[in-house]
Amino acid sequence: MLTLEQVKDWLKSQDPDLKNCIAVGGIDGNKEKYVGVYSLKPSGSSQRICVGGIEQTRYSTAWARILIHWTNSMVAAEAKAQAVYSLLYGLSNVMMGATPVISADPGPAPIPVGKDVHGFCEYVIQLKILYERT
């Protein structure tokens, strides 16, 4: 099973800017730069089970929402959101922790969600990951 922690650790390993400012399930909203990795339950979707049951099902899907909370500059926030998006766009055949990732789909683009109460700009990436069940 692919976990949010594995997604977080993979992102952190790919982007040195995220070394001390990424977490699962929340962010430190008082910090100017932070990325949060959250679970995402898309509406109308369900896991695929092959004929023959779970034992015959080789792949599964994980969903995550990535919140990029980045400075009070929309230009800087958009650039960081695009950088994170670029890490995920077209991603295939990588390992996230001990889980083989077949492909990742970060959607059409990062979604601007405005500014928080401190004036920090935020973007969201809605991520679908197809991974191999181990």
C-alpha cells in the first residue's frame, strides 16, 4: 500500500527546498514556506478489483492532495507550485519508499486557492497515483 508518508518522503528527496518544510496531514501556517500532503477522496471513484478477487489484482490507486503554502508573492508561489507539479507530471516507473509507482497524474495544473489569514499564497495539486501492490 502506498502511504502519504512515502509520497512526502519522495517529494522531499526530489526538491531540496522541502527539506524542513513538508509534512503529512497539516502544515505550519505560521511559516512562510510549507508543503502539506493530505489524503484525497475523489467523488465517484472506487478501487478496481480484478475478476478472481484481490489476490489477482496487481495494481491499486492512491489519491493525495498537495498544498503548496509559499510566501506572500503569487509569482513565487506559482513558480513553486509549477516546480512541484513538474516533478509529478509524466512520472512513471519510480519507487516511493518500497512501493513501485507505475504512473502519476497531477491533473491539468496546480489550482490557485488564494491567500491564507497570514497573507501566504496557496496552490493545490490533486494527485492520482497508480502503484503496484506488493
